[in-house]
Amino acid sequence: MDPFRSLLLLSSLFSVAAPHSILQISPGSRRHGDRSAWKGDELYCDSWRFSVETNDAGIWTQVPERCVGFVREYMTGERYASDCGMVSNNSMSFAGGVKIAGDGKDAWIFDIDETLLSNLPYYAAHGFGSEVFDETAYNEWANLADAPAIPASLMLYNVLKRLKFKLILLTGRTEVQRNATAKNLLLAGYSNWERLILRGIDDVGKPALVYKSHKRAELEGEGYRIHGNSVELCSCDSVALSYGNRRQFSSLWA
Ligand SMILES: *[C@@H]1O[C@H](CO)[C@@H](O)[C@H](O)[C@H]1NC(C)=O
Ligand SMILES: *[C@@H]1O[C@H](CO)[C@@H](O)[C@H](O)[C@H]1NC(C)=O
Ligand SMILES: [Mg+2]
């Protein structure tokens, strides 16, 4: 039997819709000082990113000061776009090999933030992860329902829909955010999900790993066969890791 399969989905920040465009950020601002100093930071910061993505760095709260420019460059440049496309392509080729039984129980789970929806506009306005995460400000932003889709995710979502997977959205957001979340998803182009699962009163405060594992077990109890689980790889902010998505992925993948 195939073990539970979890596929990373990078949040792609490359082609965020025009109104949210990162081009609002001054293009020259990323290179302070001379080129060799920047190069030294680039090497260090690429290693930092690697250690975060492999979870070697463990819990962290802020992007190191010297890596803020790197993160901005990475998240808004073509590298992230390519990484994202790769994960989406991998997911699609895996999904194409799944036999759909036709009983409506073949499911694929998506996280929402930094998976279906990009939080880039928020992070662009908040120092690209250099600030400690401010949950209140973040929730206020999320409630505007203005987050753009991540294009590679939207493509994957629609391909899975055509393949007749049941798409289940499992998010760390809470029930009070249901309407704003659904509205945002629809505006961003997502439709026809099977279920949108948010944290209820009893789930608030549970680590993401516990909450999401529990929900997946409930779904399996209802007879769903979960073929894929798309979560962010590295949102390069403190949210993903403080919510434990990275660990969740690592342990499932092992
Ligand atoms: C993903 O697949 C598309 C379509 O085949 C291709 O154009 C693109 O280059 C692929 N991306 C990556 C990163 O492999
Ligand atoms: C969410 O939307 C439903 C249906 O439109 C409405 O009845 C409900 O009051 C809304 N809930 C909140 C918390 O806004
Ligand atoms: Mg998330």
C-alpha cells in the first residue's frame, strides 16, 4: 500500500495579480552596499533557507536581518516561481496516476494560506518576515478577502477537480473567518470544494500537527481516501513554522 502521500506546494509569489504587485516595492532597494557583501549574504541566506526548508533550523520567528533582501528577491523572483511550478507539476503527475474509484471518496487536501492563497501582499507590507508575526494585523488583512491566488496552485486545483478528486480545504484559520475565507477563495478563482474545514472552538490553540492530523483521521473515518496533501514548503515567514506545517510535512514524508 502506498503510505499517506504528502506533496509540498510552494507558495508562489511570482505572478501575483497586478493590484498586489510586488513591483510597488522599490526595485533598487534590494542592493544596499557593494556587490561582494551582497554575494556573501546571498550564500549565507541560501544556506539559511535550505536549513529552514529541511526543518533543520527548527522553530524560528524572524527572517535574519541580513537575509531580508534575499527573501524578498527569492519570493518575488523567478526562483520561487520555478520551485512552485515544479511542486505543482510533481503533484499533477502523481495525481494522474491515482485510480479514481468513482464513489466520491478520493480526496486531496489543500492548506489555504501560502498554498491556495498568497500572503505576499501582507508580508511585503510587513518586512518580508523580518517582523515578529502579528496575528491581529494578519487576521485583519486576511478578513479583507483580498489575497491573490497562487497561480501554480490554482492550476493544480483545477486539474485535480477535472480528475474528479474531492477537494478538501483544511486551514488553521478559525470558524469566525469562514465567510471571509470562502469569499476570498471564490474571488481568487477557486470553486467547488467538497469541504472547508476551519478550527472550531475546541481546536483553537492546538498545534497544527495535532489539529490537522485529527481532522484527517476524521475524514478517513468517513471513508475518504486522502491521496495528497498540499501545504506550503517555505513561506519564508514565521507563520508556517509556528503553525507546524513544516514539521507535519516532514513527518509524513519520512
Ligand atoms: C511544469 O510543467 C509545465 C507544463 O508542462 C512546464 O512548462 C514547466 O516548465 C514545468 N515547470 C517546472 C519547474 O518543471
Ligand atoms: C456568514 O454568511 C452567512 C450566509 O451569508 C450569514 O448568515 C452569517 O451571518 C455570516 N457569518 C458571519 C460570522 O459573518
Ligand atoms: Mg498554512
